[in-house]
Amino acid sequence: MDNSYNKDFSVDDIAQKLGLSERHLMRLFKAYYGVTPKEYIGDKRISKSKILLKDTSKDIIDIAYEVGFKSISIFYKCFKKQTGITPKQYRTNRCIRPK
């Protein structure tokens, strides 16, 4: 999952590859990581987008699609929920350095 965070897949896809039921995988995953697989992937996508926002001049929409979001509105909603600011604000704020 760490290497495929930007791909489209379901928990059922992962469970089938591991030979587990979806429900059992969800329980194991939550017990080990403390979050659901969906939350884990969302966190990975936001983390990668933060790196791209800081280290590249790519358009925000391109970053959203590159990290696996299907729409810019979902990306903005998830980003703001996790960081408290929009991707644009994040990119702008990273340029401000304390003296």
C-alpha cells in the first residue's frame, strides 16, 4: 500500500490478494495501524502531496491526480481536513521563513 497509494483499489482487492475476508483485513489493519485502510491511504496521499507542493512547481490539480485523488474538490476537502489549510495556502506558507 505504501508504494501504491496513488492507484485506485478497494479494501476488497487487498483482502483478496492476501486471502483474507474484507472484514478480517479491516480488523487486523485497524488493530495494527490504528486507522482504517482508507484513512491510511488518505494520509499517504496528503503526505506525498505536501512534499510535491513544497518541492515542485506543479499545478495543484496535477498534484491531486498524481497522488491518487479522482477530483480536485475531494483533494481540497481532504487536504484542508487534515492540515487546516488549503493546498494553495500550504504552498504559499512554506515560502515564509522565520528570521
